[in-house]
Amino acid sequence: MTKQMDPKLLEAIARNYKHTFTSLARRKKGILEQRDPSSNTTLHLAARFGHVELVAEIVRLCPDLLLSENDRQETPLHEACRQGNDEVVDLLFETNPVAATKLNNENQSPFLLACRNGHLTVVKLMLRESWLMEFEEDRVDSTPLHVAISGGHINVINQLLQVRPHFARKSNKKGLSPLHYASSRGHLETTKLLFSHDSDLALQYDSDGHTPLHLAVINGYMTMLEAFLSSAPTAFGYLTRDGETVFHLAIRFEKYNAFVFLARFFNFTNLLRQPDGFGNTILHLAVLRENYQTVKYIIDTTIVDINHQNHKGYTALDILEHARIDAENEQLKALLQRAGAKYSIELSPLMPEIKQIHPPMLTHGNPGDIVEEKELTVFHPSLDSRRVEPKDSILSIEPSVDLATSSISQNSRGHFLRNQIASYLPQSWKERMVLPTPWHQKRHLSRSCGHLPDLISTTEEGQRNDLHEHQNGEKSIVQEKCESPKQDKLRNLWQLKCASERRRKELSKLHRIRQHKQYEMHSEAALNARNTIVLVAILIATVTFSAGINPPGSVYQEGHLKGKSLAGKTKAFKIFMISNYIALFTSLGIVVALVSIIPFKRKQLMRLILITHKLMWVSLSFTATAFISGTWVVVPQGRNGGWMVEVLLAISAGSLGILFIYLGVAMSRHQLRKLRYRDNKKERVADIAAIQGKNRSQSSIFDNRRSENQSYQMSQSTNSDVDSSTSLGYHAY
């Protein structure tokens, strides 16, 4: 195919000379199939210039050009949508709607180009086609709403949300929703429009574990933060994948104005003091960033614990100690020390041997710093929710042995036992907490805080080696020292208690998993039973309806009784009709009830199944009665019939009777087991509550919390049908 178009033809298209174009098309055969150097056909060019009459003429002469593609794999409809000529778009779309589904080499449809360029009339025209919008919703890269937000076309965005509101919750291949796009670009009007549509859009996470609010904080858009405060305040309690709050993000990406703005609103909430997934508070990050202005604001204005220790046991002063030495760091150190900051080693009064073996790993507050504050629920993308502990809460764990004769002070015992809690942490946290040198620990902390400058210069390489050798020497000295027998006994008892507690948690978790699987199987079985009852009821209704229309014994073929049953006056036929009617309308009632009522709770579903199941028994019984009475009508009796009717009646009635008796006994036994299970459960809950009240004053906080958790778990609503029949594996209803 030629890549050179006739100049006269090109001029006729550009100047909209319809007469010249028509004469050229008639004189030169195949001229309409010529293309320019970019492989554009005559229809591409006519659609680009917006000549409606010329486009109609080309479509009439050569309709195959509608699906022709140029070098960018674009059809003439792509050109028309890019230019925004609604008349040309309407003409091309009506001629061949398939062209609207074609994608160019950038995976863009014609409708996507119209949204990207903000052509509202074209967007309205194509939004009327529901099948086309379903095609656009199935896109995995970007929806039309994404591209409209990228261009800031507020009118197109509003029209898309009105006609296709599902676009607002669609994410692209990077997991970004339309609100993520608007928040990351600072489009305030678009954000408000999305909030007016659905404020819960602010709670969506992208593939990086960020909500739209997180992106607004990272970019420091103050007006966006005000919009989130007024329309979606709950979004501020959602954490990143690493457990970072909006304050961590503001400091990490050095958005000081955004940090100050947020601190004014949340100063007296626990969100400001919430540590990240590595235990770092906002003060840790500000010191690590060596941001004097932010550190001074945190110390002077906020209520953050200045001596908070992260999961590595480091305070803010410890982090500053490992940074490079310069004038700014000296100012930070002086500022922290004036505010009362201490090293982590100063916070533990234990003997040096214990401190070297068990470095502090948990956060503990100052009992004197009691601040009246509001509680704020925070959410993590990998967790449901968690409640932040108030500042004055101190973890106190004591072993269940008498420490009155111990030479260690009460505060020393408390710090020593806090160190043992590390055995409860996940293995990945333990590995992060036992790094060989403070320099390695610092590198790990910097990873949790994003990309940071190298804190150790090349001139300090020898200092790191000396520090590593010194720490190895201390470790060998500690291994040679012996602890007192009482300390050994205390440690052994505590380790046994920790191992027992871990084993108890593992068994409890395994039990919950098995119980959850049983509950899922029971729920699925209940739904299957519901569907089976509907199917059986429909089958009974079909059979009884056919039997009622075609009664046994045939009908009169002539006379005034034509069409009436021949055996209509017999007693057996009357029993047949009564039983058939009852079975028919009972089964119809079952179908209507199960189709009309949709329970979404387990107890209501089981109650509905129980009622309809008993009605199905009634319907089956009367169906069997109708069948027996119908056969009584048609089977000959007396000497000719012999004993056949009596035998069949005995077999059918006996089999159904035995089955109903067995099911009734099984259901009665299940109800008795269920009642006994509930009584035993109430007794266990009462016993745990009594033990908890008796030992409340003398047990530790840890034991109290464990008893409360056990009492709560025992008092939770359970599936008594499943739990009371675990040994059998089934139950009747």
C-alpha cells in the first residue's frame, strides 16, 4: 500500500471540498485507500479536521475504512474523540460500534482519549452506551476517571461519577484509586467531588500500603489535609504498611508545615505518640533526619515521650549518638539533654552484667507524666484494628514466685522482667533486635525511615571496627561471669512460664483454626440444605400439580359428566384430592418463603431452615398419602387383586414411619446435647469470673489480661449446634 497520498485529494480533505473529493473518488479507482506517511487514511484525516459531510461520504463509498488503523494503531474514531467533534463521533459510532472497542499502541480506547482531553459532549454521547461502559470498567491499567483526574477536567469527572459511580472504586494496575490520583496531584475540587460521592474512598490502600491521605501528606498539600479533616477524619487513624502514621510520613518526607498543621489538631490524641512498626516515634525520625526545627517543635509543643525506646531499645539520644559529629548534631544533643533526654542505658538501673545480656527492648513510660488525652483508633493494612495504649500505661510483669527475699530492688525486677518479654516477639523482630553493632542497628533503623544519608563517614570506619571489637570483648567477659543462684532460679522459672504460655497460645490458635473450618463447613452445609429444600419443594409441587390435572382412574369421555373423574365419588379418591392439595400448597409456601426471605445471620438462617424443613416433612407425608390413595383407586381389589394392595401399603407406610421415627429421635438427642453444652458453658464462664475476682488483687497485670481474654473468649457467641456435636460430625434439625 502506498505511503504517498494524492496532493489534490489531501487538499480536498483539508479544505472540505466535497465536490472535488467526490470527482476524484469516481475518476481514480482505489484512491480512497491511499495513506499518508503516518498510515492515516482519508477517513482519519476527515475525522481529524471535523468535516462531517466529507466523513459521511467516505463512509458511504468505503465503509471498511472505519476499522483501518494508522501507525499508532488508531482508528478514525480515535481521531474524532481526540478532537472532540461530537457529530463525527456520533456518525462513526452509529455506523460501526465495534470501532469504540479498538485500542491504540498505548492501550487507549477512543472514549479514554475523549476523557483525557476533556471533551464533555463526546463523553456524554458515549456514556449512553452501557455495554461500552462495561468494557471500560474491565480495564486493568487506567479507567476513564483516572485519566480525567490526571487532566483536571472537573466537568468530565462529575459526569462520569453521575452516570458510572463504580468508576470511583476502580484501581489501576498500581493499586491507585481515583482519589489516590487526586490526592497525589493536589486536585482539591476533584477530591471534594469524590468525597461527596463516597467518603469511604479515603480508606482504600494502594499496592504500596498508602491511603489517599498518606499521599497528600507525602506531597505536603495543606488544602488537601483540610478537606480530609472535614470530610473523612477517620482516615487519619489508618497506618501504612510499616505502621507509620501521617506524622511519621510528614517528618520522613520533610513536610514541616504539614506536620505542624496536623499537630495542632491531634496534639492531645494518642495518634501523635503512636510508634511505627519498628517502635520509632516521631522524635526518633526527626532526630534521625537531623531536623533541628522539627525536634524543637516536638519537644516544646507536643506530648511525645522524649525517652521512648524503640524495638531496638534506642532512645532519640542513642540515635543521635551514632550519627556523624557536626555542629548541628551538637545543638540537637544539647536541646535533647536540656529537655531531659537520656540514653537507654541510663533508664535501666540493673547491674552491668544483666544489661549486657538483656538490653532493654520495650517501651516504658514515666508514671509522673500523666496527660488527659483522647483515644484514637488506628488501623493497619495487615490488621483489623488496634487500640493504642495511653502514655501512662506501664507494662509490669512479675513471676508467680515470692521475691521478698531477693536482693534486687522492686524497680530492678520490673526492668529485668520487661527484658524477658522479648521471647513473645516474632522471630523476624528478634533477628532485627540482635544485630552485631550499633552501626548495623542504625542501618536497620534508617531502612524503616526511608532513604537517609549515610550516617557514618569514611573517616569513621576505624571507629566502627573498634566498636565491634570492643563489643565482642564485652561479650566474652560477660560469659565468664556467674549470676547469683536466685537470679538463675528466677530466670529459669520465667523461661518455663514463657515456654508454657507460647505453647498455650499455639494450641489455642490451632483450636481456633479447626473451629473456624468446622463453622465454615456448617455454614456451607446449611446453605446447601436450604437449596435442597427449595429443589425438593419445587419437585413436589410439580408432581402434585400434574396429579391434580390428570386424576387416577381416568375421566368420562362423553355425556354431561365429560371430563369428570370416574372414581370421583369413592372415599379413596377424596383422600387423594385432599392430600394432593395439602402437599401442593405446602410445597409452594416453602418455595415462596425461602425465595423471599434472605437471612444474613446464622441463627436466623437455621431457624428458617428448621421451619421449612418441618413443612417439607408435612408435604412429603401428604404426597405419600396421595400416592397410596391414588393407587388404591386404580389397583383392582378383592379376589382379582389378591393381597398386593395390602403389602404395598404396609411396605410404604412402614419405611416412611421408621425413617420419621429415627429422625425424630436423632433431633431430640441433638436438642438435649445442645442444652447440656450451653449449661456447661455458663458454668465455665462463671468459674473463670470467680477465679478472676479472687485473684485480681494479687495477680500481675499480665495474668489479669490473660484471664480477661479467656473470659471474653468463653463468653463469645458460638455455634452450639456444631460445638455440641463435634464428636459425631453431624446433627439433625
